[in-house]
Amino acid sequence: MKKLNQNILLLIIVVLAVLAFSLFLSRELPNISTWSYTLELTGTLTEGNENVDIDPEYFASGINDSYTGLRSWGIRRGGKPGAIPKADPGTPELLTKYNSIYIADTEKPKIYLTFDEGYENGYTPKILDVLYENKVNAIFFVTGPYLEKEDELIRRMIDEGHVVGNHTVNHKSLPLLDEKSLEEEVVGLDRKFYQKYGKNMVFLRPPKGEYSEKTLEITSRLGYVNVFWSFAYDDWAVNRQRGWEYAFEKVTQNLHNGAIILLHAVSKDNAEALDRIIHHARENGYEFGDVNELEELARGGRP
């Protein structure tokens, strides 16, 4: 009798395990493109990351030499409107060495707009409307899923004079990849873009602002210009939007000559504040530069 009871108990456990596994398989999974790109650590910000729990692997590649070691892009803000932000010591020289850029000519009151597009959250059409009405162009850095799903928006970007940049196929940290995988992430997206639109990508934005001297060298050798930024803020968290006034204040208080501004197009706040930001910048003596100028600047020219 005791053995029979043990067998019955074992059978019940097996049945319950099978039921639990079946329920797990049948539940609806989140949209993978949204899931993969919702969390975006934009380099090392001076604020806003206190409540973001990031896997430690995103901060260290496990290889400590200066050539291959992972770096996370960061800047120190100027502290007042017009003040030029400072990058980590030695970083500007490293970027210049590999035809990369984070800030334009600081002698001219010009601003350049860039947007990261990991996935579409419904605000890009409004952003494009505002840019069209104000005669401003921008770089839109897209990922693989965005390229596959948002043909209409990408065609509109191209038709309205914007530049579509490379944010890699799967938004992986480039320094954590071997050379072959890195090229597949970058060149693979460029190849798909060329097949659809007959153009090659020139500008590359490393996912999460993570790079190494090795990734800069490889991508520069492949013909790309790495575009970092001189201003960004924690705008990518769609469940932590704080109103257009916050976005407006944050951006306008950090305007400076030669600014390369990074905004995430998933942000409702950014979309609602953009027109006001553009008008405010122009009223305060700034103009918006043609983003194509950034290639010449990065390669040592003067547009």
C-alpha cells in the first residue's frame, strides 16, 4: 500500500509539471522587437541611471587592455546654457584618430539633431512633421527590426532629406563581439538597407554608447563614421515620461555651439517638445546644420 501511494504521488507530480510547462508555452510573449530595445543605456549619463539595473557584462568585456577594452561613452555637461561639455580625457583624440565625432565646430552656433530608432512607438510621424515644417534634417539611427517593419517611415525619412544611420541589426554591444560578428551586425544592416533603398549607410551609432578602440578601428576601416553625442538625457524609458516641459527644459538648458543632440524617438515628451525646442534654439541665435556636414567634419574637413 505504501508503494502504491508513492507511485500515485509521483504520477500527480508529473501531471502537474506537464500542465505547468504547457501553460508556459502557450502564454503570449511580448513583441520581441519592443522587448529587445526598450532598455537603452545611453552611455554614461550624469543623471537618470539611479534606478536602472544593468547587467554587469554591459560594463566590462573581460579584456582589460586599452585597445579591446569596453568603453562607455560619457560626457560632463557644461552646467549652464552655452557651456561646452567635456568628454573623458583622451577620448576626443581617439575619436579623431578613427574619423569619429561627438561634437561639431564649437566656434559656430550650429546644432545637429539625431534620433535613435530601436523600435517604433508611434511618435516618429509627428517628429517628421515638425522637422519638415521647420526645414530641419536629422540622422535617424535604425536597427534591424525597424528596417524590416517600418518601410513607410524610412522612405519618408529619405524623401524628406534626412539621413538613415546604422544602429546595428540586433543592438548588441559591439566590444563584446568578435570581429566577424561585429561586421555582421553593422555591414549586415547596411546591406539590407542598400537592397531596399539603393543607398549605403555612412553614419554608425554604437548601441548603448559602448565602444572600444578596436571597434572604432574596424568600423572606420569599413567606411563608417561613428557618431556619438554632446548631449543626451534619460528619455528612452517609455514608462517614465515626465511631460514635454521636462524635455524642453532639459534640452534647451544644454544647448551649445556644435551640439550633436541624441533624442530617442520612442519618447512622447520629445515628440511634443521638439517644435518648441527648435523655435527656442533659433530665437537664441542657433541654427540647425545639415547633418551630412558631420561626415566631412569627422574626416577632418571644414563644411
